[in-house]
Amino acid sequence: MRRASILALCSLLLAGCASRSPRSGATDKDASPSAQPERTLPGPAQVIGRVIAVDPRTLFVMIEVAPYAIVPANFNERMLISRLPNLTPTARLQASAYLRGHILGARVLAGRPQVGDEVVFPPATL
């Protein structure tokens, strides 16, 4: 009796561990779009940081670079966009060579940035 119960338990364990791919024998035509897992895609604009100071006389802006932001090596003279929390653009900026620690300098090209605006690289156009 004891051997029979051990044999039954082992066969249940082995049968429970055996798995099949849910797509085995299925083709791409059989897969419905809802069956495929959804993927989170990054936004089209890379966030750099936030405006911490604006000098309206010299049209110079100081940007606090976010700790997670990646500033490329060729950041000098790259275009930037400042925007409100609702993603409405407020100004076009041009990055300067000033980068000290987590502070990046930029020149205002158009618009009126405000302290607290989010700064992003514009999305790449095709």
C-alpha cells in the first residue's frame, strides 16, 4: 500500500511539472492581439530635468539635471524644450557648454520658460 501511494504521488508530481508551451502547434494567424502581452514603451521625449532659474535679461536658464537623466557627450548646442506639467511647451532652449555637477546651462531661443518647467530633448523626427 505504501509503495502504491508513493508511486501515485511521484506520478502526480511529474505530471504537474510537465508543461507545454501555450503556442505549441499554433501559428501567428491563430494568435489574437489580446493574447499578446502589452509592452510599455518609453515616451518620445527624453526628460533632462527642471528649470531652477531664469534670467530674462541675458536669456539664460539654469536646469537641474535629474539623477536618472542621461546627458549625451555632445550636449553642447543641442535643442531642448521646456514644458508645463500638462506637456504644453513653454520655450525652445539651446544647451550651452555649462555643465557643473547636476546643473546645465541653456539659452532661450523662443518662448518664456518658468521656474519648475520640465526640460526634455525634443522627440526625434523621422
